[in-house]
Amino acid sequence: MVVKIFVGLLVVVLLAVVVALVVVETKYHALIASPVIAVESVADPNASIRVSVRPPMALELIRPRLEAQGVPPWAVAKVLPYEAGIFLTPRFETGQFGVRISVNEQRLGPVIATAPSQINLPSLYPFVQWQSDVMTSNQRGELSLDATTEVPALGAQAVQKYWGQVFDLKRPAFEGGHLLEATIDNRDGSLFALLATLDANKAPRIGLPLDDLAKTLLPIATIRVNGDLESADSLRISFVLDCTPESEDKQVSTTDFQLGMALGAVAKQLQDKQGVILKGTRRIAGVSIAGEYTLSGIQKLL
């Protein structure tokens, strides 16, 4: 009799646990890991500006803080998204950029989907017209949020003046395997259009007349940037800037000089305001400029 009661109670408890687990999985996607879906694979293939971050590769960066708070890093590793990215697609015929934020969540997709609302994304970037304040689940493992932003009229006119209409570009893709990746295709003026848009919305101000900015960026064809942790307190950054094939030596060297000035200004800002050190070297090979930099003291940014 006692055994039967015990077995019956055990069955009830087990059923309750199973039901609870099913509810948790259904509502929060907390138990079963989502499939790995490269965010670039579901982005617009014409996206000219692409940025990707792979949070699991940053675990060593946040480990000291997790341990100080008594949070086991292994548990965090189970819920960090596999990858997140932002993609900008030029639509210069309508004077816009299409914007997509994409997340390949590992677990807790329904929770992550509310992040734009939680951080009040529209107020952070009011010049971007977001379609929603929550991300859409297109399939298990794929969350996205779409938006548009207007390119200022003078910026759009400068794109037409200096770059004209460019069709059928094969956009540079991510290499893969890096904590941080970014590719920029400026062969159609996308980098200029983005900077003109940011300047018009003081996010931040560039400080150059648009014609001067366009002439400065005109020799730049593509830029590729990769970033990986060297330690829990330093990030190694490598980049390759390819000028257009017809660029002359003087144009390449001028671009390198201007790039050095920009990086120097960024380094000063980081050191003065955050105490973070950016140092590195660049070299010119043909129409390409390659750089290797290290960002030290990144724990101060957390």
C-alpha cells in the first residue's frame, strides 16, 4: 500500500516536472538549443555595410565580472546568442538605407526579442524608423528587426555626383571565426552616405563639408575589419582597406594619412575619456592599406 502511494506520488511529481519543462521550453525556449544560423545568410545580399559579433567568443572578457557576481560562466555560455549582426542596404533611388538587426539566439529567444523595447531603442536612434519595438521570430534561431533611415538630400545628391549608379556589386562577405567582423563596400558611396546620415543627425558630427567628405572617401573601395580577444583585457584589431584599382599612389598615400589622422583622434578620445589605449601600425601594399592594432584596457569599457 505504502509502495503504491509512493509510486503514485512519484509519477505525479514526474508528470508535473515534465509539464513544467514543456511550458518553460514553449514559452522561453530555455531548454533546447536553437540551431546555428549565420546572420549573414539571412541578410539582404545587397547589404553594403555589415557588422557581426559572436558573444560566446567574448566569454573571457566578461568572466571576471561574472565570477565577481557569483554567476557561473558555464551557465552564461548556454544562453549567449551565437551571433548578432546589423546590416545596412542602400536604397539610394528612394534616398534611404534599409536596416536589419539580426540575432541567432541560442536560448531564451522570446526574452531576447523584447530587448529593443527594454533599452528603448527608438529613443536612442530617433532618426531610424523602426518597424516595431520587438524582434520578429522568423524561425527558431533567427530573430530580426527591420527599419529604414533617410539619407539627407544633399548626401544623396553627392552620391549621384561622385559615384553615380552602380549595379550588380558582389558585396564582401564575412571571413567567419572572429569575435567581431565588419565589411564596408563603398564602391557605390555607401560609406559616404552613412557618414552623411550620421552627420545630419549629429550622431556624431563629422565636421567636413559633404563635398570634401565625398572627395576624401572616393578612392576607398572596400574595408574589412576583424577583432579578436588577445586577453581578458585586450582586443586585437586587424583591417584591410582596399582603394579602387585605378587609384594612383598619391591617392593611396593620402588615404593612409587621413586614416592615420582619424585613428589618432579615436585613440586620443579613448585614452582621455575611458583610459583605454589604442596602438598599432599600418602598411601600404599596392592599392591596399593593412593595419594591426591592439586595444588595451577594455575591461574599463564594461
